[in-house]
Amino acid sequence: MRILISIDDTDNLESPGTGALASQIAYDLESNCWGKSSFVTRHQLLVHPDIPYTSHNSAMCFSADIGEECLDRVITYAANFLERESAPGSDPGLCVAVLDRLQESGELIRFGQAAKQSVLTKESAYERAQQLGLHLSEHGGTGQGVIGALAGAGLRLGGNDGRLKGQLSFSAPGGIISVAALAGHDMIDEVRSLDGSAVADFDMVRLGDKVKTVLLDGRSVLLVVATAGASDGPRWQTCSRQLLKKY
């Protein structure tokens, strides 16, 4: 079965980020032979004075394919991991959604989208999780992280929100590489231009300091923009951090 595991509000300003904990859970899931994990995505939620958060108010989520008999073990492990590893003062939440059993996926997606625009409550998160038959639990502090955990699952399910955790590296002399070579990376499903212009396999791309992909149409997509400069240079360059902020 395919599941989504989403967590939120596990860190403080001195501790490893929530993304590091999500990556460890994904790694441990595979190490315990419970299934196969995918990449971790970061989902930006509303930043508002009425919402307590550490730094950016973002949730982390990944999907995994597991055996049905492993579901309870995965949930128990993730819950115990958050209670053990979350930073002092954090308010961690955990959501586990079994996609094969999800009857109203649109409701989960809408909750995620609402968390990017409105101040939501724990009560509304638990009500929605119960309605949809999802696991939602709090593991310390006020437990406010359940809101972001549920929202992160919805945004990941929607397939058009979030940046993949971490950055990619390439062997590219002079920092220039072909689209075909980029597309061959095991973490890149597609290379696409920011404005929708066609990108050819033989086009060349100048790599920026940090190469990151975003989640679009459920795929890990590397976005590029047209270069400004000499006509004999690369046609494209990877997006700056500023351009990727809206994802």
C-alpha cells in the first residue's frame, strides 16, 4: 500500500530541522525492511502572528510503499521517534494517510491549501482526519503540529506544492550541463522552463549555487529560466532561491 507520512513542528532554533527528522524516518523505514520511501518535500504554510512556529512554518512529507502488515509498525515507530527526537519546546504532530483507503482526497487537499491562507485550529485538523480515516497524533508540547502535519499530507497529495528537501550535485565542468544529463539524475523526473517555453535535450544549462527541484504534477521537476547575456552561452540557467520561494 502507498502511504503519506507528514510531520510538523519538531524543531527549535538550535536543533536539526523537521526535514532532517523526516529524512531519518524515511531512511529507517527502509532499513527496517518495511517498504520503499520516496523523496521528502517541504510545504510552506501561512506565516501569521497567531500561528506559533520556529522559523518558517513549513511541514515535511514523503510517500512510501509498504506492506499492509507493516502499517501499525510504521506509525508506532514514527510516533516514538518524534517523542524521542523532537526538540525541547516543539509541538510535534504526525499524520499518516493510507492513499488506497482515502475516499475523499479532495477534502485533504483543500485542508492543505487552506493552511497556506488561513489560521486553522487543532480541532478542525482532528475533525478532518477523523472524517477521512487518517492517523493524526501529537507528540509533545501543545501538539499544534498536527495542523501542519495534516496540511503537509494534503499539499503533497495535491502534487503541485513544495520544494524537495536538499540540493542536487552534478559533475559539470564550468558549471554547465545539458538538459539530457540533468534529466538523467535519479532525483529529477523532468526539466521544465519556468515560463512554459520548450526545453530540448541538447540545450545547455548553467547551474546555480543551489540546484533544487519542486513538486509539480506529482513529479520532481527542475525549473530553468532563460539566460540573459551572450548568444553563444547556455540557453538556460537554474532558478535562484528567490524564484523558487513561491513553491
